[in-house]
Amino acid sequence: MRYGIVGAAGRMGGEIKRAFAAHELCYSLDLDGERVDGTPQVLLDFSLPSALPATMEAVRRFGCALVVGTTGLSDDQIGELKKLGDSAAVVQSFNFAAGVTLLRMILRDFAPLLSDWDLEICETHHNKKKDAPSGTAIMLRDATGRDCPTHSLRVGGVPGDHSAVFANDGEVLTLSHRAISRSVFALGALKAAEFAAEAAPGFYSFEEVLSCGRRR
Amino acid sequence: MRYGIVGAAGRMGGEIKRAFAAHELCYSLDLDGERVDGTPQVLLDFSLPSALPATMEAVRRFGCALVVGTTGLSDDQIGELKKLGDSAAVVQSFNFAAGVTLLRMILRDFAPLLSDWDLEICETHHNKKKDAPSGTAIMLRDATGRDCPTHSLRVGGVPGDHSAVFANDGEVLTLSHRAISRSVFALGALKAAEFAAEAAPGFYSFEEVLSCGRRR
Amino acid sequence: MRYGIVGAAGRMGGEIKRAFAAHELCYSLDLDGERVDGTPQVLLDFSLPSALPATMEAVRRFGCALVVGTTGLSDDQIGELKKLGDSAAVVQSFNFAAGVTLLRMILRDFAPLLSDWDLEICETHHNKKKDAPSGTAIMLRDATGRDCPTHSLRVGGVPGDHSAVFANDGEVLTLSHRAISRSVFALGALKAAEFAAEAAPGFYSFEEVLSCGRRR
Amino acid sequence: MRYGIVGAAGRMGGEIKRAFAAHELCYSLDLDGERVDGTPQVLLDFSLPSALPATMEAVRRFGCALVVGTTGLSDDQIGELKKLGDSAAVVQSFNFAAGVTLLRMILRDFAPLLSDWDLEICETHHNKKKDAPSGTAIMLRDATGRDCPTHSLRVGGVPGDHSAVFANDGEVLTLSHRAISRSVFALGALKAAEFAAEAAPGFYSFEEVLSCGRRR
């Protein structure tokens, strides 16, 4: 797969290059200009909202697919990406961790069948993390459709653990996710890029990328 | 709810009476005969295959629903229960633990989306358990559609833990079930009885009982 | 081992009889009087403070050992038990769960070596439990000599889980205890009785019973 | 603290520099020669056995302490380090992960008190790891003095989890270690260097470094 990166010099750009080691980087766009070594099949943008117009222009120019993980996009910008989906395969998400996304899907599908079980959520992060509960814990709780107690441990250098603990009088069902490293997001981006490079034009969520195994 | 028990004097009969404490026991059938104190809305049979004819006769007599958890039923007997489903609500399953059943459903639905993750199954039971892996571990592995390594710990008096561990380079997703006590099965029977007492005639699985929250 | 029970008719009396099935019950003392079928080597009292005088009289009469797990003993009563220790082996504790006691010992010995690690305690109990954190969690925290955050989950019918989670930038060390059933306390009493039946006169803690493997 | 590194250009050298960011690097020794910017209080050598003579010469020249984590040292080399301990504080270990070392100490101290509990060990590592059980699992099992079943999961990118699971009829006691990152070893080296810089001459193990909190 030939791919391009917007924000190649940034931290996430570096992660992407590592995760895409088996593929060919043929385009990069940074503050100091663009570098074109070929025609990418897919472009990845995990940079800043201000970069989006240049990114979309490049997608149109190359006739390629797009994976966008930029946070802080406005509703207008999301609207423009949807329009771009008429002519290109566009995958957009604010979280490209596959495991977290799958756990959210499981909770959304199965929490209704566990409505007569007690539920509490537990998450553990490094001691530098200021907010509690974590954004991911809130997202998972929202997926259950329930307002349950949430416990936040802040210890050492833990990258991020999340557990949803369901229990009734005779059983405990625990659904847990643990992040090992930051490469998580780049691996999710790789999955999305492989999907987008093959997909028909459209505006896709990361859930749809992950679910494509289901539909086959 | 007015209910009846076949095999009221057995261990499972005792568990059911405890779990159904809020309901009215008005019929029981045992080796030493039957005792009728009213018309049950639902009959529960967790006894032996040989009791099934008498059970089915009672269901027809009372025009009530049936929950059958008897193990070792023959294909012919299952066929007769299906026929009974034409005129009565019949719930039949070999395992009435809700958590195990839900975990199996989660694995069946989501393992295809985790096909590029590694998977191993780990189970822990008391040191009296002879077989390994446990029947439940095999059932869960079958639900994933994958032939993965399975680890069996046999220590102390653990009633039964099962975990499916999925991992890729950056994340671990662990789906775990833990049995607390034997009341599990009676609680599942209660759920099935409440469902059956209200349901239209039909032959239902325990999965369908648990899924009815989903359809509403 | 020939043993006797004070409060044989109570719940804990029943648990003790089950745990001591391999031994010979030859004495019992209850509200309705005593029953003597032989000379016990050790007497067990897990009843009420008001029973202590009769218990101590019986220990002196039989020249036997004593295991006391009665809660709510006064300082005066503890003093009298210590005096009894001059002529009999007396084991006294307010908690005969071996695992909890061992975890407390581990935390007391090793928390000083983990002083530069973060520490949080997590405990899970059934939803009927009113107090939080649990008495055991407080006892374990005290054993660490640190005032750390404690999280209490109250879900389903969980008998009681406790974890001490230590973490630094590169590692997590988790020390966990899980109660499976109420037989825990009777099993601890058995261990104490076996110790007391062989021990020289003295006033012993349950820790000393558990540590005797160490000293040998 | 002023410190020096033997093998500064290697991977472990880089880790040490990160972990020692608050301290002053004033000496380095590499294949391409040495660089002296001051007199180190402690020298760290996590390189190759062949470097040891030059390392020991530098320790004598500077009159400084030494922390050695080199693997594959011969008995003769260990003997020379012990002799060096007559005039300098020398800390030598083959594993500078504090948590693993503490878990080994806990198991060595407490396994004898758990001799009537069942025990199994479970470890999880990334799928690139060829050996099973892991060297650490074997070391922990040796520390228990028991020959227990050991289970090895090989999934995804897990850096390394180890659990010792003790259970009797009523309780489960689980002692677990989890590595978060490779910085573990450099953090242990830092702890050892801080100890050595202050210590009297002697030949110390990493256990003694970790235990010094106990003696205070």
C-alpha cells in the first residue's frame, strides 16, 4: 500500500511510520511544505483541525482515500468530510484504539441484557493523569446506557486499564481492556487505511472498519 | 407467580425454592407422588429424563408453561418438547447460568471482529474437578470459532472462573466469567419461568429468554 | 483429635462440625446444657462473650487447649484468657481467615520496601453490605502503615475480594485475596485447633499459628 | 549524584540516561574510548562481561561505587567483584526489576506458611517470546520451594505478567506482577546507584538495596 501522512514530523506521524513499516510512504505534508514521491492510495491525517483544508485538497488531487483521526474537528468540518465521502472513501473517528471501540460495541449490544445485574466501572491510569474518570470510562459508561459508580485509580505509569464489572447473586461478568502502548492508535490507523484503500466511496466510522469482518 | 416443581425433594429443587421465595409453590411431583395446592402458571423440571413424560402430562393438564433444565435428554425427547411448544411456552436449555450464556453470545458475535488478535482461554476450578478443560471452556472456545490454547488451573475450592484473553501488539481485551455459587442455575430458572409465564406458546432457548430485553 | 464446641447449635458451630468431619466431637455446650461423651483435647468457642466463663471452666476441668474466635470480648476477658495461657494452650483471634491474615502479614513486612511506589486498595463485596470500606480493607490499609485511597465496589453476591495495588513507572504489583465461602473461618479454626492440641501452654495469636511453618 | 556509564551508547545506556535525568552524567566508557567530565560517585555497567576489567579499573581510579547488571558474568568475575567490595560499594544482580525481586522475596518468606494451599503459576508474554515458562516464572517457582504447574500464555505484545495463585477450600490468594515498560530495569539501577553512592564498602545484592527500607 502506498500511503501519505499529514503531520509526518509529529509524534503520531512517527508512530504511524513505525506501524506502516511494511508499506510505502510516498507523500508527506508538514508545516514546511509537501514532499511528493508518488501517488498515495490513502492519506492519513492525525494532526490539527487547521490542516484539514490542505488534506482534503490533496485527497481530491490524488483521487485517494482518507483516514482522519484529528481531534477537535468542528461540526462544519465533519460535514465537509461527509461531502468528501461522495467521491472518496473517508474513515473518521476520534479514537482509533480497536479494543476500546470493540468494548464499547459489546457494552452497547449486551448491557440491555444485563439490566438486572449490578454494574460498576473501574479504571486505572498513571499518576500524571489529571482527569477522573477518564474520557474512555465515560464513553464506556455511556455505551451501557446506565449511570453506574465509577472508580479511578491513579498509580505509577499504568497506560490505561478499564473494566466493566457486572454481578448478580451468583455470577460476575467482567469485561476489561488494557492498553499496552501508544502504538495502539497507529495500529488502528493501519487497519482503517487498509480498509479505506479497498472501500467504495463513503463516510465510514472506525466501528464500520472493525465490523467489516462481521459482514463478510 | 404460581409455580410447580418436578423433583422438589432434590438438591436443585431446594435451590429453586430458595430462588423463588417471592413466588407461590402450588404443585410438586416427586417419586412418592404429586401434591396439588392450586394451578401453576409454570412448571420447572430439573430432574431426570425419566420424569419427562409425567412432566409433559402435567403441563397439558394445567395448561401451563414449562422450564426444562434436565440434562441427558434424548433427541426424541427434545422433539416431543418442541411439539409441546405448539400449545405451551417451553424453555429448554442444558445450562441456565445467565453469565456463561451471555459470554458465549458475546464471543460468538465479536470473535469474528477480533480475528487478527491472539486468543487464549484460561479457566480455574476446584481441585476435585477431574476433567480439563472444563465443558464450559470448550463451549466458549467453540463460540469463538477458533482453536486456541486453553489453560486449566485446579486449585482449592474455586467454583469456576473462565477468561477469554484477546491481545494484539498494543491492547489486551479480557472477557471473564466467575461463578460465585450454585444458586446461579436457580436464578436462571427464575428468569426463564418469569419469561415463560408471560410468553406465547413456542419452544424457546435460554438465549432467547436473555435476549428478550434486547427486542423490547 | 477429640474436640468440643461451645455454641454447637449455632451457624458457626455447624460450619465447625463440617470442617472437623475427620475428628471426634466429644463435648458440646449450649444454652440447654452440656453433653459430655469423652475428654476433648481442644475446645472451640466462637459464640458470645457471655459464654466465656463456662468455656474457661471447662478448659480447666478437662485440662485441654482452647481456640476462641468470639468477637466483642472485653479487655478484661482478654486478660483472663492470657492468664489461662499459663496453664493451657490458648489461641485467640478476631479473624480466623488464614488468607486475610497472611495478606496482612505480607503487607506489614513488605509495604516499607514499597514506600516509593503508589498504593491504592480496591475491595468488592455483595450489594447488601452497608459499610464501606470494609473492616478488612481498613485492617489491610493499617498494615501498610499508609493512608492510601480505597475503592469499594458493591455488586451482586460477591463474598469479598480485596486487592492492594502498588505501582511505579515501570511495574505493577498486586496482592489480592478472594473469599470463596464462609467455610473459611471454620478451616482457620481447624488449623488453630490442630496447633493448640500440640502446643505448650501459652497465649497465641492466629498469626503465630500460621507462622509455625516458618519457625520449624 | 554524579554518575558514569559503561556502554553509554547501547540500548540500556539510553534507558539509564533517561531514568537518571535528574543526575549528572560525568563519565562514559564505550568501544570508542572514554570521556571524562568529572569524578563520578557511582559507575553503572550493564554491558558485556568483556568490559568488566576496564570497569573495575575505573572504579579503583575514581574511588567510586559500582552497580553491575551485566548478564553472563563468570564465577571468577563474580569473585573479583566480591574482592572489589573490600574497598568499594558494589551492587551486583542479574535482574534489576524491583517488583519481580520483591515478589520473589514475598514468595520465599510466605510460601512455607501456605504449604497446605494449592499453588499454580500463570505467566503471560508477547507472542514473539520463544521460551516457556519464562525465566522469571521459573525463578518465582524456585522461590516457593515447590514444584507447581505453570501456565504460559503467549499473546499480542504483553511485556510480561506473572501470577502465583494460592487457593484452599475457602480462599484464593493471588500475588501478581506486571511489567509496564523496559524502563523498569533502569529505575532499579537508579535505586541501586542511590544506595551505592551512600553505602559503606561491601558486595551487595539488589535484594539488600530494596531491603534497606526495612532496616531503617
